Amino acid sequence: MFAIANTKDIKDDLLDDLGLDEDYSSSALRALVEGESRYVKDLRVNLKNTLKSEHISKKEAALIALAIAVNAKNEALKSFFTDLAETNEATEEEIGDATACASLLAANNVFYRFRHFVNKDSYNKMRAGIKMNIMAKPQLEKELFELISLAVSAANGCEMCVQSHEKSLLKMESTEERIFDAIRLTSVVASLDKVVT
């Protein structure tokens, strides 16, 4: 009986962290609580730990997480990370760019995954014809836009895109620690999306 109450309390704390009503539920979250899964605590700790970084500011973390939530089409998480970004002084333009980045990279990731999977010279030589003006002149700092692009590409499993964005970031003098923390955060938001739907 104690384990159920403890798991429920941790679930309530997680929902509180996310600004969700304690009555919020999903079938996955119910399964974790009813199954007395210790993973509820892991998920909460993982989120807290990855939102804090020596290499990524709180605003940047919120914007990266927002892009992953947009990519996952998760309304609850989009709302939370938008609020978190605003709390950390992100502008409407920066929030718009994080959202636009998720949408643009969804297109790019499908396109470049196809090229990579098929690997034919004929397709590789054809012009993509996908407008990407925002990449050249984003409202966000160019390096942060590139970091979000990398995060979304990793979430979408586009190997070619991940390699390209990581290479670009290192040319911009971003650090491997910063890249690694962005990917850790991306992985946790992706896992949270499976439970908070």
C-alpha cells in the first residue's frame, strides 16, 4: 500500500512540475502508477536534471524542449515548455522560431532520410526544392537554431541531418558538452512524451 501511495505522490509532483492538474491522466501514466513503477521517479528526476545544465541556459533548454514537444505534437508539453520559455525571457519571436524549426526539420528529416536510405546518385543530385529561408536568418541566435535543428533531427532519427548539424555546430565553436546536454534533454522530453500525452 505504501508503494502505491508513494508512486502516486511522485506522479502528483511530476504533474505539478509540468503545471498540469492532479486530475490529469493518460493510460501510460495510469499504468506506471497502478504498476507501482519506480520509473515515475526516474522520469521526474531526469526532467529536472536535464533542464539544468552548465552548458545550456534555462531559456535555451526550454526552447529546445519546446521544439521537441512541437515535433511530438504534444499539447500538454508544448504548453509547459512555452510557459517555461516565457518565464526565462524568451520572446514571442524566439518561441516562434523554435516552433518553425521543429516544422522545417520534420520536412528535412524525411527528405534526407530518404536520400540516405536509398543512396542513389540520381536522387542525391536532384534539387530538394524545400524553402529554408529561416535557417539563413532566424530570430534565434544562429548557433541555437542549429542546436535545435540537431535536437529535432536526433529525435526524428535522421543520421545524415544529425551529422551535418553536429559538424556545423562545431564549426560555430559550439562545444561537445553543449551538444551532448541538448541531446540528453531531447531524449528525456521524448520519453516524457510517451507518458504525458
